[in-house]
Amino acid sequence: MKLNKLINPMLIIGFAVALRLLPHPANFAPIAAMALFGGAYLNRKYALTVPLVAMFISDLFLGFHASMPLVYIGFFLTGVIGLYLAKHKTVYSVVGASLLSSILFFFLTNFNYWYATALYPKTIGGLFLSYYNALPFFRNSIVGDLLYVGLFFGAYELGLRFAKRPLAAQV
């Protein structure tokens, strides 16, 4: 079997799902990286759906909560950012896309948390308090997203380069 047949984006997405099921600090998970990676490397036909289906499968084991619709919307939009990356992959654009997706997810989910729970008053001050209290989770999101994006994109690109080398040079 050719090595380039083994270098498949689905392997990395499966790996991300497995990592999500392992214990990890809050918001330090590979899911945003999986959505970004799927958007950038999967066939456009599957780029947005496969990461969301993978996330849904892992959620069957982890459980669901009231803010799940906005979580899924956030990761869908992260996949859309990944579609842009498909034709614009540079280190800077990948890092920028990772940061943008972290910021987008932070604002969407914490707005929902403010709006849908009784924990915060429904005032602009309550909204800002919701964002302020979520900053430790945001830090974990940024660090985790950058780490996993670097791991997934870097491993895949290195694997592709290795697979394209002549067989004699691979030994």
C-alpha cells in the first residue's frame, strides 16, 4: 500500500475525537483544530459535515447541554474559516485562522451563556461580566487550539512531504 494512501485527513479527525474523550483541562481540546483542519483538507463535499459528525459522536459519550447549538454553530464557522485556508495555507494564515476561530467561539458561547442562564443579569454589565469570568477558559482555548492546529496541520503537511519523496529516499 502506498504511504500517501495512509496520509488521510480522516485519520487526524479520528485522532482528534479520541483526544477529546480523554481527560483534559477545560476548553483545552482538539475540536476547533479538527474543524479548521477538516475545512482545509477534506473534500469540500465533506469539509463541514465530517468534523461536526465526529463531534456529535464524541458528544454521545460526553453528553449534551443547553448551549450545544451555538457550540456547533461556532465549530461550523470554524470549518468555514478552514475552507478559506484550503487555498491560503501559510504559517501566518493558519495561526491567524486558529486565533480567529478561538475568538469567534469565545464570543458566541459566552454570549449564549449570558443570554440563556440566570447566572448573569441581562444587562450590558452582565454580558461583560460573563466574558470576564470566561477569560481563564479563553486562555485554554487559545493555547489548545494553537497546539492542536500546529500538530494537525504540521503532521499532515510533513506526512505529505514524506509520502511524495521517492521510495529509495524514504529509507
